[in-house]
Amino acid sequence: GIDSSIVTALMAGLSDAPVKTFSIGFAEEAFSELHKARAVARRYGTEHTEFMVEYGHVPDTLEAVVAHAGEPFADPSALPSWFLAMQTRQKVTVALNGDGGDELFAGYQRYWLDRLARLYCALPGFVTGRLVPALAGLLPSRGDKPIEKDWTAALKRLSQVAATSPKASIVRWGSYFAPEAARGLWRAGVAPQADPVGLLARAFDGADAVSFLDRTLAVDLATYLPGDLLVKADRMAMAHGLEGRSPLLDHVLAEWAARLPVG
């Protein structure tokens, strides 16, 4: 990704010896970014190591990943993170990553999709709540490309987008279940104690920001980053005795990024 590539470039510029870089890839080329990692490794002359994750690696690893998570954890990228940490620890004890770049500099696709979603949600309710979901339901579900590159997946997501508060961007675009579907998973008489949409909405309303995008970024910095991404990176790394560092989250850089104008 751009974030880890920037970190690599800065490390290469400051180091007298070749930087050691590590990357995970997949047999399914549509999901693999190894070709991009190799390009960065060549550009900066790094000592590059790759590991290919295949389906056969997952069953024997899943229980260990769950055990080291220590609690219910629904981010599937914990699996490749586990393998990445495992191979990285074979050569180094401390590694730098690119965590925080998307939350500081609005790198996620959903940040600009939120703007389009506001226009979509302004349409009549029968369009967003019935017509579009019904038509989208006729489309085939695909698994041969990442969801952010699959326009059919985007259309299927629209009913969840319309039913979820715009203040809860990560749930709106990243949840496996729409709020109504999630409630339907609970047994009769058993009410869920967690209210993720409400939690995010309160963080949105309390953010020290003016624009919608800045408020969303503030929410992700306060919730998604420390509650998911950094937890995943830390626990998967420490499971192998590897210490991870996130230089993009240096407070001076984070404070500078927070002052950047939206437009």
C-alpha cells in the first residue's frame, strides 16, 4: 500500500544498510499486492521476503489466531497479519508498518463514497428501501475480486447504507450485517448489549471538527484504529514475539494531518 511504501522510502533514505521488507500474497491474483510490493522493493533496493498464503494454511491457524485475539474479533485480516508477523519475526524483532495513514489522510474508499451516499439517501424511501435492494438482489454474488472493486457488491450494499446512520461510516460500509439483519441473529428475549452505531454516532457528534469528513476521520481515529487495527497488529505480532511500530501515528504528524483542510 501507499502508507507502507512511504515508510519504506523514508527508512531507505535514513539507513546505511538495505532495509528488510516483508509482504504477504495470495494465489488469487486479484487479491494479491505482491507485484506492487516487489516494485517498491526494487526501487529502494530492499532485502525483500514474501510469503504466499493459501487456503490450506487457514484451518490449522484459525484456532491459534482466535486464542491470541483474546476476545471476539471480526477482522479477517488478522489471518494474513498472523502469517506476516510469523515470517517477519524470523529475521527481525521490531518492524515498522503503515497503520494510521488512511485514517489521517482519508485514504479509504468509503470516505468519498459517503458523499455519494448522501445523494442516494435523499431519494424517495421506496427507491432506497425497496426498488434498489430488490433489483440488487437479482445480481449474482461474486467472490473472485476484492469487494472494493466489485460494482455488484456495491449495489448490494446500498440497502445497508440507506438503513444505517451516516455517522457510523465503518458500520455502514464495513459491517457484515445491516442493523436489522444483526438484530435478527439474536434469540427471542435476548437483547444485544452493544450498540456500535450509537457508539460511533456519539463519537461523531462529539468530534472537535466541522466538516462531515473531518468528523468521520475523528471517529475512526478514536474507535476503529485503536479498537480494531492496532489491536490486530499488536496481538498478531506479539503472538510471535515481534514488536510493531506505527511511525505514521507519531503525534506531531497526526496533529499536522488533523489541521489539513478537506478540500
